[in-house]
Amino acid sequence: MVGPVDPPAGGSWWEASGTRTTVAAAGAVGPVVGPNRGPGAPGGPPARAHYGGAIPTAAVLSFRLGGPDGVAVEAAKWQGALATLGFSTRTVAGGGDADRLLPGLAIGATEPPTRSELEAALEDADLVVVENLCSLPLNPGAASLAARVLAGRPAILHHHDLPWQRRRFRDHPAPPVDRRWTQVTINELSRRQLADRGIVATTVYNAFAIGRHRGGPSADPSGEDRRARVRAAIGVDPDRRLVLQPTRAIPRKNVAGGIRVAAELGAVYWLLGPAEDGFGPELDALVGSGACPVILGTGGCDLSIHDAYRACDVVTLPSTWEGFGNPSIESAVHRRPLAIGPYPVADELAAFGFDWFALGQMDRLGWWLDAPDPGLLDRNEAVAEAHFSLDDLPGRIASVLPEL
């Protein structure tokens, strides 16, 4: 067996080239962060002083941080952007990798932390960024406590999901509000839904490192060698088509749809993430159906997300629901065609000008693979760079900062 593939600088597989823009699709109504005007730029927020005077502290608060899920990935990007803006940062979470761990904040915890525990964890924070904890009721006790502790304090509620967007939470009330808080959504659909409930929010799309992690050999002279090594490590022949689904296995990720994409293309199907939320038995049944060869995880190899994108021929995101769906933009960043499912926010993102393949267009995708048109990849990469660049994130966050 081929030994571990050395990851590029950056580390683990979930360190993706995020997406966090804020330019609205045509016809959008309401606050949407526009073209970047960073701190100190003409028309932008004033530059934050880095010397002389106290350095402000921002705490990032969530159920779990430091892992592969979209909320944790984007929270890390926000933390980096806040540091660029001159903040000292701390992370507080119920699980994962955080500066301060309070198990009572975790999803499904039987008891929330005590008020004194949470107050102590956030005591030195001038600003608190709440990542989905008060958005999706996965720990209602912790959400209620956080709202009480943060009342009257500067905070940003960063909503990746809203309760009614999940069937089991459809009757749950809207997130809490406070005059000192800014409400931020990651898509216009959620912003409009909050507006319908009397809550003013601003859309700041997810953001990605554009041009730094391209999958093609033209961008990286060692790309073809690394691609070959990764494919050998996971047992895929050099000339075999490989379809990558870089998600976890849970019901809304539609693994069955991803397998159908690979089967129709005569390809190997590679599911990168683990089964969660009790989906293991269903995943086993899908794998056992024999529709196409299946690879689960990394097989013990030390691979980054960039390795996975470089090794594949097609990316698929067949989900029925995503708050954003980072692989949609990551496929453009890594110059791979995308087969995408019909989740509502996909239409919002496609309106920026991406050329993607619907799940029912596998004949068209097959023809493209037989005679690839680099122009499609060029156009998708250009759209990503114009609207979803990580370089623009600090300025976009600066535009939604509450008064400290």
C-alpha cells in the first residue's frame, strides 16, 4: 500500500477554501454587504488602531469548533478576519478544539453550563460572535442562557441555519434580538425569512481562499504528481473517473444521489466525511447496493481537502438542504465541474453566474468529461473570485460590527 500522502501547508481535510462574500444576487432587497471596502479604504469603515490603546477581544461562541462541519470551518475564517481587524480572539465551545471548553454548550448536552461559567468564559470579550448557537435549537438551554448573558453587550449572531428550515424545528420561534446585537445570515433566503418575522439582518456570504489552492497542474507544477499519489493511496486507477462528495453522511446530504451521479458516469464514488446522526446503517446499505465502487473516508491516509479535490474528476453536492454548501464554491476554486442538488440556496448562488450540472444532467456532464472545456472552469473560478474571496472578509465583517 502507498504510504501517507504529505498534506500541503494547512493541515487537515476540512481546511477548505471557504466562501464568504456578500454581494447579493440581482433583485435582492435589504442589507447585503456590497463590494469590499476594507478598513481605511475610501468609503469603507475607519481603520482600527493597532497600536496605542487597548486591543479589543472577540470571543467566538458555538456548540463545537475546530472540526469539519461548515459552521466550524466558517467560524475559523471569521476568527482570522477579526484578527486582521485588530482583535485578539478567543474561542468558547461545548466540544471540539476551543480555547475554553464548556461541555454544557454541546449539541444535545443534558444540562447547559451555569450562568457563572458562561459569564467567566466571556468575561474578557468586548465582542461575542455567536456561531449558530442561538440560531438552530440543538441545545435550547444553552441558547437561552447565552441570550441572557449577552443582553446589552455587543454581539453578532451569525446564522448558518434557522429553525424552520429543518422539519423537526419548524414551529420553533425566531432567534433572539437585542439592540446591541447585529444579525448576520449566510444567504439571502434566510435574511428575507428573518425580515418576514420583523428581524433586520445583513447577508454576508461565506468566503474562500481563491487562487491559492487550485487543483490543476497548470497552477501547481507538482499537481499531477500529487494527484497520482493521492489516487494510488486510496486505490483508484489513474484513468478511472472519480466523483468526490466532500460532506458528512447524514440524511440531508443525499448520499444516494451522490452514488447515482458516480454510477451514471461509470465512476468511483468517494464520500469524504463520516456517518453521523445515526445514518451508519443506511450508509452501509447504500454502499452494499453495488451501484458503483465506493470509497469511505481517507483510508487512514493523511490527506487534506485540497488533496481530495485535486484527485477527483467531478465534485458532487447532491444535498436536499444546505445553509450554504461550501463545496459549491470550492469546486470552482479547485477547477472541478460540479453536479449539484436542488437545495434552494443553490439557486441563489448559481445566480452569480456559475455553470453547474444538475443531477439530471449526467449525460451533459459525461460529454463534458469526454471533451473538457476549460472555459467552463475559467468562468466558474472568475465568478468565485469576484464574489466569494476570503481577502474581502475582514472588510465585510467590519461593515457589520456593532458599536463596542
